[in-house]
Amino acid sequence: MTARLTALVFCLSLLLQAQFIGGTTPRLIRRVDPVYPPLAKTMRIQGTVHLAAVIDEDGTVAALKLISGHPFLVKAAMDAARQFQYRPSMRGGHPVRAVIPIDVTFHWSFGESGKATRV
């Protein structure tokens, strides 16, 4: 929990720095849904994977760091997040790198038959 809080504070401080010096923060323009790992689905594992991401000047995800999340969900979350596309952060009219938090949530509703249905 402490590592997650530290990373979140770090990401928020970078976002605030961009705003205070006349910059903008990255804006999500394309999100890719994660593929639910079959074993996680079978075991009915749900939850949110928290990541810190470096968004490059062209709006692509240049790097990801795991903050927290169930180990069975992490790879799928990171695979999906790598495909996200952003409108890049701008400072002085020029695109710049930025660090932002990304949350990828996995949730299924299990009916009486035990078959998973995505919510």
C-alpha cells in the first residue's frame, strides 16, 4: 500500500507541475479493453491493476510501472495499457513526456451456472 501511495503522489505531483507551468496533461483518446486471463476468470479473480505510465510526445505509452494489482491480472492489464493512445501533454505549445496513473479494472458477474459474464 505504501508503494502505491508513493507512486500516486509522484504521478499527481508531475501532473500538477505541468499545470502550474502552463502545460496540459495527457488525454486518453483510445482505450483497449484487456483480455481477461482464462485462469483468473476460472478462479473468479477480479480487481484493479494500478500502473504508472510514461506518455511520450507522440501520445504513446512509452513505459509502464506496476503499482499494485493481482499477479494473475497484471500482464493482461499491461498488454492493454501499452495500446492506449493519448493526446500528449503540452507545454509552451510543444508536446512533452508526462507520467500519469492508469487503472485497469477486471470485473465479472458470475451467474447461477457459474459462467462468467463481463460487466
